[in-house]
Amino acid sequence: MAQQPALRRAMGGFDATTVGVGAMIGAGAFVVFAPAAAAAGGLLPLAVVIAGFVAYCNAAATASLAVRYPSSGGTYVYGREQLGHWPGFLAGWGFVTGKLASCAAMALTFGVYAAPGAAKAAAVAAVVGLTVVNLFGVTRTALGTRVIVSIVVPVLAFVIVVAFDSPTVADQGASGPEGVGGVLQAAALLFFAFAGYARIATMGEEVRNPGRNIPAAIFGALGFTLVLYVLLALSLLHALGPAGLAGTTAPLREVIDAAVPGEGSTGRAGAVVTITAALASLGALLALIAGVGRTSLAMARGGDLPRVLARVSSRHAVPWVADIATAGVVVVLLLATDVLTVVGFSSFGVLVYYAVANIAAFTLTDRQWYAPRWLNLVGAAACLLLAFTLPGMSVLTMLAVLAVGLVARAVVLRRRRRA
């Protein structure tokens, strides 16, 4: 294949932070709080804090590695460079497969809110439209995410205030795992909502002054989102109770329904929440498509995915083949899944990805103050612990997917050696 042009360093620190916030908020606020409440009950805020701590461990490892390797691909590149090709492939394959499921979840969330009677058609349209936005360059991606975040955050703040102002709902108990197991399973599910900062690292080749901007963007996005999620968890439990929160697919709209009788989803307040949910899902989907495309680009450069995925547009400096392939796979997934079933799959794949990141960071000789070696060990152990507390079907499915990838790579390498 002919030499491909490099990606363009077009994003500053603020744009990179916005991309991370946009990727996290869409997933957390509108998808994962209900199943997490079903597992943790009234201890949901504790599960949020645990997920946030594990996310900090992973963010510290990712940031220190991104300073050392400021190129597209994230932990796929870090694992290859620090641990070897097989751990790098495991991380990249876990990220790509997990995040393809996340893309489908975000697209379907948009469809459910924006067009309840034609959710899948709307989801496909969203994937196609946002892929086109990505194809016009990363600055368009950052600008689109900035606009969406500037709308979503004030509305979420409004819902939090309304929820805290509502009468307290008595704890009726939420079905599901209990005690430590339930809290850990909820934290594992909630980790799905914190994984958006990975998009900053996977787009590291497009960030200006990466040694300064990437760590600042990762920690800024994570800190802002953690505070927002804790407030959201406390307010939703206050307004709906554990059982009510666990039993709804649209908790923020439920808060408006309960607080403003007669408004509901058809009134102005309910309509604002519905539109905001759709926009937040679009923001997350926009960043997800970009992140999967960049990791696919890096894996194609390394020979672990078809070489054609390494093609970069000379005009817009984007991995256009990888982005289009990502959209195609997501459209196929949309025809065979729903909003929530893929959350566990995605969480498992991404937790494996970050376990590799922590182990890779442990081997660095140049240490950053925010990533001591002991934190890398804690992060790796916590990722594996949370991964195996997920629902059994999610664990088994993703183990099978990872195994298929590893076997396929072994077969390809054997054929190349023979050739």
C-alpha cells in the first residue's frame, strides 16, 4: 500500500476535553443508571464512586502512556510497545468489539427518544449522518461535540435540581444482586459510562502539544463527569427511589413526569429532556465512531486488521475507510440488538482493554506524578475484578469474541510465516 498521509494535530486541550465529556455523558445519563440501580439499590452512589475510582486508575495509566506514545490507537499501541504484540492485540480487539456494541447502544438510545415508533430507522440515520461529519475532519467532530455538550449539561443540571426538589420516595427495595456483589456489578455496568475519556487517547495523534493537553483533557473530563454522575445518582434515588429507578428506561423523563403533573413527555419540560437525551446520545455516538475508527486505523497499520483500514484521506486527514467500516458494522448490529443488552458486552471488553493499559503503564521507566506503580497494580486488579462481576452472559459472550480474535490472529500469522 502507498504511504498514507499522517493525521493532523488540529485539536487543542479544550476540544479534547469536550470530546471526552461528550462521550461519557451520553452513555451515563440516559442508558446505564437504571440497570445499575437494579443491582446496587440504594447503594448506587457508592457504585458510582467505585467506578469513578477505577476510571481514575485507568485515566492515570492512559495519560502517562499517551505522553510516551502520542499516536492514534490508544492501548493497542501502548500494549504493543510495552508488553508485546499479543497483549496489544488483545487490548485493541477488546476495545474495537466493545465499542462497536457501544455505538449500537448509543444509536438506539437516540432512536428510542427521537422516534419511538421507528427507533431503528432513526438509529441508522444517525450513524450515517455522524459518520459523514467525521469524514470531514476531526475539527468538525470536536465542534459538533462542543455544541451538544453546551446544551446537554445545563439540562442535566435542571433535572438534578428538579429531582432534589421532589418529595422523597421511600425505599421499596430493588430486585437483583445484593450486598458487595450487587455494588460491584453496578460499578462494572457504570464503568460503561466513564469510558469516554479513552477517545482522547485514541485520538492522540490529532491533539496539539500532547504531553500537556492529553493528561489535562483526560483528568478534566473525568473529574467533571464524576461530579455530575454522583449528583445525578443521588437526585434520581431521591425522586424515584431504588425500585422506581431500576424499573424505568427513561429515568430523567420520569423525574419530570412526577415533578410537573400534566407536563410529562408531551409537555415543554418533557420535550426538552427528550431532545436533550437524543442530543447526548448523538454526542456520545459521534465520539465513539471517531475512537473506533482511530483504533482500527492503528491495528491496520500494525497488520492486525486488513491493511485497507489504514487509508487516510489526504484532504481531510481522517481514516475514512475505518470510519465507513465502523458505520457498516454498527448498522448490522442495530438490526439485531436493543439498547441495554450490549452494555455488559461493552463494559467487559473495555475493562480488559484498561487492564492491559495498567499493566503497560506499570512497565514505564519514566514515571508521572499522577501514576505511581502501585496505582497501576490496583487499576489492573480492579478492572479484572469488575469484569468478572458482570452478568454471566456478558462475560461468556465477550470471552468468546476475544477468543475468536486471538485464534484468527494466530491463523493469519501462521499463514504469513509460511508465505
